[in-house]
Amino acid sequence: MENSLERLREHLKNGYKIILKDSEGQDTDDIAKAIEVQTESSNGSSKGTFLLNEETEIEIDGSPVQLRVIIHCWMNKDSSAANYLADCKNKQLTNVSFLQRTDLINWLSGKTESSQYLKAIGHNGQTSDKANTSNDESAPLTDGSPDAKLATSGSAGNGLVPSDPVLAETMKNERVVQDHNSALRGARPINFGYLIKDAELKLVQSIKGSLRGSKLPPGHKVAHGRVSKTNGSSSGPRKDPIILIPSAASSMLTIANIKQFLHDSKYMNPRDLPSTPNGLVNIEKNFERISRPIRFIIVDNTRMFTKPEYWDRVVAVFTTGHTWQFNNYQWNTPQELFQHCKGYYFHFAGDSVPQHVQQWNVEKVELDKNKRFKDVEVVRYFWHSLEKELISRGYH
């Protein structure tokens, strides 16, 4: 009698539709809930019913595979490997590797006449270790040739052990030839993806850190892509941080309107305000994540920077986008300056940001020209950004 897997293959080759049935005999799309599968021809007539829990002649990794797994492979014949794997996990079904699944689908569809995972059926229903061969190769030999004598010399009991002593001795040394998939991957696939994360955390990051550290002078550190200098113990008192702003009269923010903007959250045209003679203002600010109020010194020039330590206290630099602004700075190129200091470029909404400014390591802050009620939101954003910079420098 023809086995159920062969009958199912014939139905699939003929293009019959498969319908999953649950325990109540109702149609279902979930193969995990189904107990049987029915095949149906194009005219709607039923052609056969197969139990999904039945073990088949397909053996993978030395174990028989249930028909449920075979049908699941067939239903996912057009799915990607990732989608098929995800579906197997969701339905808690055996995952068949890509090469194994391709081999089974080709055999079920009739593209190939044999499968390396299909075991041939013996006379008493037992399976042999020989793969299924085509009908021409499996035809009995009756021409009286030596091969025919060997084929018919097996014992009447099982038809598997040859009675020829020479052949029996030879078959004792027989071994199963591995395919390239099992030879390379072994009997059980192992995902080594976790090693990539380990290498990133333990090797790459440590190497990057050592390279960055070796290029910096003592007492410096890297924070948010910029180099900052620490003042020894972070527990000691820190000197007031400094904010550098442009001295140009055409700048949006000058020493005349900077306090109204940062302290009162209101932008005013600097031309409508009196100038500040000494070019310096002080602003005190409370932060959520810093325990004490911070007093900022805001200046529009570096004439008072008589010691190198003043540059260590610069936490932010406002720029108009003109490089002449940096001529008297300790770092007089934007590439070097904004690696050491946090940079900000304020501009009105609708104004284009110059191409060279977009390439600088500065934060672009947009200000509305007319809607002054939006100033509060802009100033809050600026202080929140600067708070991160202060924490990275050891203010707490």
C-alpha cells in the first residue's frame, strides 16, 4: 500500500489545495491548532485526509519528522528564512534549516525525484538507510547479473542483511557520508551572534578608549564628542563656568540682550537696548539634576582670559557662523574649538543655515522672529542641553 507521504506528494504535485482542520472538524489557518490536513482538487472534491501528528519517512538529524512539520514547510515555501523562523517560534514547531527545507519543498513539488532526508521503505514497512531513488533505479534486477544475485541474496526475514558473507563483512565497514551542511554546521545549529556583542563591548570599545586616552594630555577626558579638562576631584568646589558670545553688533544675541533672553526667557532686539560697557554679565541658574545653583559668567571677548584655566571653564560658545570670531581664541579653528567647547548656532526660523556651519560640531537652535511666547520653550531647550554638558564636566 502506498504510504501517506507519497500520496500527499502526488496531491501537491497535482496542485491540490490543502485545508487544515481542527479537532472539531472546522477549517483553521493555524497549523498549531489543526489535527489533520485535507487535500482538495480544483473542482472542490476531497482527495484525502492526513493526520498531522503522524510520523513520516523524513528523517532530520536522525529523528523522524511529523507530517505537521512537513506541511508547515510547504505552507512557507515562499516565505523568507527570517519569516519562517519567526513563525516556527510563534507556533512552537520544529525549525527546519534552509537547505533542508529547500530539499523537501523541491521533492514535494516534483522538481526532484529524490530527497536525501527520505528513507526508503523495506518489505515489512521498516526504513533503510538508503535515500529514496527514482522509479527506474528502484526496479528489481532480474537479468541474472551479479548485481541481481546480490540484490536477491538477503535473508527472507527482513530483506536488509545480505546472506553473502563477503558482502556482509563489507557492509560492516559502511559509514554514512555527511553532506556539506551537516559537516559545516554540525548536528545542532548554534547561533554565535552573541559573540559580536561581546567583541564590541570587551574589545572594540576598550581599544577605542585606549586610543583616545593615549592622545590626550593628563587630566583630560572625552565627553559627547568633545575634549574637556577635569580639575582633579569632582567633589571639590568648581569655579563659575563661562559662556562666550559674539561681539559683533549684527549678532542675534549680544551682551546687551543675552540676560533678558537666558534669564527672563524673552528675546529683545539688541539695537533697542543700551550696551554693556564692560562686556560681561552674570546669570544664576537652578538645574534639576545639579544640587546647587550655578552662576554663569557671560562675556563677548577674551581680553580677561589671562590664564589658561579660563579656557577650561568655557562650557559653551555662541557663534554667528563667521570664522573671524575665533581669531583670538585658544582654539582658532571651528573644527578644534568645538571639540573642546559645546557650540551653539542661534538663527531665526526661515533663515537658511550656511553650509559650512552645518558641517561644524554645533547645535542649531531656531528662534521665531515674531512669536515671543515661543521664547520660553527655546530657552528651556538650551538650558536642558547645557545641563548635560555641565554634568559631563563634573558639576553636580
